[in-house]
Amino acid sequence: MTESAQSYFPSIPPNAPKATISYCRSVQDAPFSALMGVVVDARIPERHPVTPRCRVRKMVGSTNRWRLPESLGSDLLGSSQAIKAVHMNYNNSLVNIITAESPVLNMNLDVSGPYKFRQTDDRPLTEPERTFSPQRVSVDSFAVPVSSPSVRIRGTPTPLGPIRKFVPSNARPATPKDIFLYHSKKSHSLLGPDVVLKCLNMDWELHRPFLQKAEVLAALVKDADGPKFHKYYRSPASETLDTYIKKNQFYSNDYKEMSNRLSLVEDPEEEEIKGVNHPAHVSEKRVNSVTVIKLDCKDPLLTKTAMAVALGNLYHDEVEVEVEDVANVLACASVLGFKALQNTCGKMMLENINHRTVCKYHLAASKYQQEQVVLACERWLELNLIPQMSCQIQLREVSMDLLQKTLKSHRLFTFNEYSIYRLLSYWLFLQLNPQVQLMPSHSTVLSYYNSLPKNCALVEKDEGQCYAPLFSAVRLTGITDTNHIQDMQMMNILPPSQLIDLLSQHYHALQGGGDMGSLRNFNAYSVRQGFIVDDEPHYHSEVLSLHGFHFELKAVRSSAGHVAFYMQRLKPGDPILSFRQCERHTFSMRPDREVRYCITVQQYQKGDNSYKTTGIVSQKFGLGDKTSRSECLKMEKLDSPVYATFAVMFPSS
């Protein structure tokens, strides 16, 4: 054997240090030596030397293993510890980890009842309290069993709710009043506010000249009654003291009312004239006749923080809005009739659509007539529902109507038909289990559906019939992988009759040379497969296999700069096919096959959606070089990512 051949073998790993091995052996043999007692020669067993790396503990408790090999004698505590060490090879934590149950490792043996976890004293079965809205379906049999104890360790944060921003412990969080004062600090009026807006259980002190930007506020001020004297605090100290008394539960209601009455004053001019330094003169500039207006708001999108930002922007020449609050600020601006702020919020929403914001933006834009934002959100979902939303917890926020509209759109991008079915199964799992806070794995979802009663399918039950229209959007004829069909059978979401019809259609198509005779509507029954070009490759290729015919889906960049998308029929021995495809898959030897297909290429860039398609084309594909290629769809100046979708259907021949 040559040296070059020997270099391929890895070197032998080094042996463990002798000190480490001896220490482990001494700890393992210590309880046995201690229980044996003094031997015949009366020698005390040797102890392991104390080193910085291997230290023998001298103080032991009732739960520690025996580590000293000395004779026990009358040491009852040591004897108990040594006996425990001999009979317990693993600690409790390791035993719990090894014996922990998981839906992945257990089968649902009782098909007539729901899945149940093993009950033990150290792991009781506890389920959190669930509150369902009237629109949410409440099904006891759909509840996910929870095996974690209900005892919450002090100091650990609750797992429910979104992750909050870090705020230093010594920092006071900004209140809506602070935010409003920050935005309205540009007002240099010496007379103080002359309009008080009562909205969201707060009094907003405004200035009449700035209210002309908001049509609703201007109309309310115009139709309001005459100005009235408004009560103000005698001094800032009185305001601070009264606010403290109101928030403190120690004082009674009568005391709080008396404190508020004594701290407020209507007209300080009626009081006795005091010196310049008297507290009555500190707030004199705030005393003015004000107009009180009211605005009733019950929309959950209207928050005090967003209202503070919206009212504060009345004092700005340029609008200032944070991206996190743009949806709520849009709602407040629409209620106030603040057109400039509405337009700015709409532009910001168009530039910041992603998987975290698309649902909230669509809801706010639909309520407040932002048609351009609504259209942009729907276009984003049509392209990214399968690639991005399917693996994010925000999938639960997509409403049923929006999901159904997106799935039935002819612009929908999908990798394959099973991706749509898998997305719906995840979405349904999140709707039935609102306490789940992390995106579940596929094995968890599969085990959950497998744990449900098998007497009938989920969409056939009274509680699940409302979800049947969603699954009708899945083109089952495009699901040909046996592993995917087996998963669908285990989930038992669709009735078995549909799966039997699916298998029957596949069998007849294979026996009939690929003919899909019973399916005539191309837009409803064509098989889709797509891919995403996210970087700058000069070549992208995938294989589409359907009823014995195999096609290569290509995206090729030419030297001129344009990209050509087309499909090409493959021969049985084509090198692009994998070994498994050549060995296991069916091949049709028909020299030609009539195919109806459609190639679609889309892009999305900050609200702008480009769409180009070949339309529905009918062509005969042969095995020759001239007859095996489809029509090319050429595009120039492509920006990543590019979404390419190929739809194929075999008519009767």
C-alpha cells in the first residue's frame, strides 16, 4: 500500500488521560469498597489523590453519591448513601430524559380514542386554561395533550406573548402622554391649550390652529359648544401628589375625590393675590377657556400610544412614525381624518411588508380603505405564502377568507401540490391549538392528527366542516409521491373516499398512457411545480415526473443578459435523472405526448409586482431534439428573487 493511499485513513484518536480514567473508576468502586468493610490485612482502601482537576468532596448530603472508599462502620448516613449509589446507576435527571415520552416515539394503539401521555407522579398531566372567541371553534377532542408541570418557577418569564424589547431596569417606560408631549413640544403658544379631546379614556390638550390638518377634529371643534373654563392643577407639585394618590390603593375613594377637588382650581383670579413666587402663579399660563370635544373609538387597532403619535404629528411639518406602530397609527389617522399621515403610513407599509406584518397591514388597510396596501399584501402572500409563511408562527394570523382567496388565485406560487396541503394542515393545527407559541415540527403535527378519533375524517365532523372549502383548493391529482399520500392517510383530515379516488385516477393515468381524461379544466386541475431563483445562477434545473413522463424545468441565463424559462422532455436514460428515478420510476415509451402547459414568471419589489406568462399552450412532446423542447419565456433585467411556476396537464389522446 502506497503512502498516498494511507493518507486517506484518519489518525487514531488519542487515549484518555490516565488521571481521568482512574478518577472515574475510583468513584465507581468507592461504594463497593466501603460496604465491604475492613479486609483481613486491616488495610484501609486507597483513596484517589486530591488534585485541582479531581477533588474528593468531604461534605456530603443525603442526595450525594458515596465517594469515599473508607470503611463505614457505624456510619448510618454513609451506609445509606453507599447503598443508594450501588443501586442507582443513573441520576433522576438522566432517568427522566431517557424515559421521557414523545408522540414521535409512540403509536396510537387505540384508534377509537385520543392520544394520551403516560401518567406519573413526577410529571402530572396539566393543561392550560383556554379561552375561545365566538368565531373560534372549541373542540375538546382537538386539544393537544400537555405534559409539562403547571408549577411555574419564580422569576421565569411566561412563554405566551411576543418577545418584548429590552428595557433597562432603571428606565421608566414612555407613557402615551410622554410620547404626545415629545411630538407637540414644537408648540410655543403662551396661552396654553384651547381644545381638550376626550378619546380612549384620556384628555388630550390640543391647540386650535394645528387641528385644521385633521378634517374630523376640525369639524368637531366647529360644531362644539362655546369655550368653558377648564380645571387645572394649582401647581406641578399638586398634580404629582394627586396622581400618586389616585394610583395608590391605600387611600379610599372619598379621600381621592377630596384630594382631587382641593388640587384643582377653575379661576385663580378669584383667589387672593399672592406674591410672585406663590405656587398659584406657576400654572397661570395654563389657565384658559377651552373647548371640549369627544371622539368615540372602539376599534382594537386604536391604541393610546398610536393616538399620541397621530395627534403629535399635527404639530410637525414632516410626519414621524415608527415602523412598529404604522398600522395602529394608520387607524388613528383615519379616525382623525389626517390625510397626510394616512398617505405616509400607506407608503411605509408598502415598503415594509414581510411575514411579521403582512396580516396586520392587510387588516388595517382593509378597514381604512387603503386599496393599494391591500393589493400589495395579497400579491406578497400569493408569492410567499408557501416559501415563507408556511414555516413561521405568524401563519396563525392569516384569516380564513384571506387564505382561501390566496389559494384560489392563479398567481399563487408553490413548489408542488403537496406543499399546499401541508400548509393547510399546519394552519389548521395552529387554529385548533392557540396555546402553541412555536412553529411545530412535521412529526408533531402528524402525531397530533394521528391521535384524533378515526371514526370519520376531520372535515366531515360538525366542527371541521367550515374548513372543507380550504382543502378543496388543493389539487390532489398533483400529489403522486407515495410518502405524501401515506402522510395524508395518517392525518385523516380528508375522507378516505377522496384518497381512493386519487389513487384510482393515478392508476388509470398510468394504464392509459398518461391521459387525464376526467380532468378538463386546466386552471383547476393542472399539476404545478415551481422554483425560486434567489441569486445569480447561470443555470437552474428541476425534474417534473408525472404518469411515466419526465420533464426538465430549466432557467438559463444567456450571454446577452436575458433569462430563458422552458421545459424539455427527458429520455429514459438521460443523465440528469437520478439513479432512483431510473431504477424505480415508471417510464412511458410513447414517441409523442400531447401536453398542455403554462409557464409563469413573477417578481415582487416593494409593492410592485411583475407578471409574465406564456398562457395555456398545447404541444406534442417527442423524444427528438427538435420536438422535446417547449416554448421559451424570455425576460430581461430580472431582480432576485424570481418565482417560476410550471403548470402541466395531459389531455386525452
